[in-house]
Amino acid sequence: MRVLAIQHIDCEPLGSLESLLSGMGATIEYIRPYSDEPLPGRLSEWDAAVILGGPMAVYDDNVSWMAGELELVAAAIGADMPLLGICLGSQIVAAAAGARVYAGTEREIGWSNVELYADAEADPLFSRLPRQLPVFQLHGDSFDLPDGAVRLAGSPAYENQAFRIGRNVYGLQFHVELTPDLARTWARVYQDYMAGAGAGRDDILYDLEARCQALQPSVDSICHWLMGLSG
């Protein structure tokens, strides 16, 4: 299986998703539009795509590559291509599906749980995961649920934490791909952003190995879902 990852900043790669997917036999390819790497003409050249996170906003007109990426993702949604958007990626998926993306009322940062809704019980990606799902949050933007999408998870501050469009398109507002090394990097790179929401470095790094391990069931579910599509 060929998996494309569209990356938006150096410090937000596939993380633990990459090591597991590679171990399961997937070929991972990155495109980095922020480094002036051109976007492809279509995503259907790959079996699946993951749209990763980043500190920029969908509605920021100064992001030169955003319009092209939205067009590319919209075409993939229309074809019901296997597609996963993480954090900024979920906002890109929502916007490409016609939903409004906007600044939220507060920043949601750090380790927390999201609650899986009733529709998650029969969902291919979420059905075997705990109703109170451990995640890592790092965002201040939100989005409306796209027309026809199924809402799968929410939190007290943001009711649209996970959704599915059609059979194969997912958006996750949260992160589960975090490794201990990535967490340390984010605590440094995003230090000021986190501090603005009252989250300190010690809060992020406390009991780090165990917290990252708690994300592994979600990573396993995502990877087995993706690889199962190639069977």
C-alpha cells in the first residue's frame, strides 16, 4: 500500500503511525508544500493519504499552498478515497467538504480524553476503542460539521472532535500519533503557544512514556483500518 502524507511543518510528521504502517508493509511518501514541494495533480495516485497538523489556519490568506491543497482534498473526498486528516488536517478536510472553519473560543492544549458518541460504536475505526479516548490536543481553531458527515467524538469545549464523511474519509481534531520524542519537541517549539493557554512544559512531559503508550490503541486501529483497505 502506498500512503501519502502531506506535512505542514517539520515537527509534525506521521510519528508513531509511520513506524507501524511501515512495519505492516506500507510505503510512506511525504509531500511538504511549506518547503515549496509541489502538490500532486491528484491524490488518487496513492492508496490512501494523511493530511497532517500544523500551526497555520485554513482561513489564513497568506498560506500560499492552502487553496491548492483544499482543491486536492475536495476531489479526494468526492471520490471517497481513504483519507485521514489530523488536527489542521481535519480542518482542511472539513473546509474542503464545504464546512466553515474558524477561531475557537479557547485553546485546547495537552493530555485529555474525548468522548466517543453513539455512532462510533459501529464505526470501522472507532468501534473497538474506549468511550473515553486518550488523546493529545494542540489547537485553537474549530469547524462546523460538514453536511452529511457523521459526528464520532467530542469534548466539552469542542463538540466536533472526530467525524467521518462517506465510508473512507475521517477528520480527527486531536493527535494520537505523538511519540515521547515528538512531545519533547512540541513542548519546545510550541512553548509560547502552550503557555498562552496555561499549559507548561512540565504538564506536557509528565508521565510521558505512559501517556504516549495510552495512545497506541488508536494508532493500531488507524493503521489496521488503512491496511485493511488494501486487502
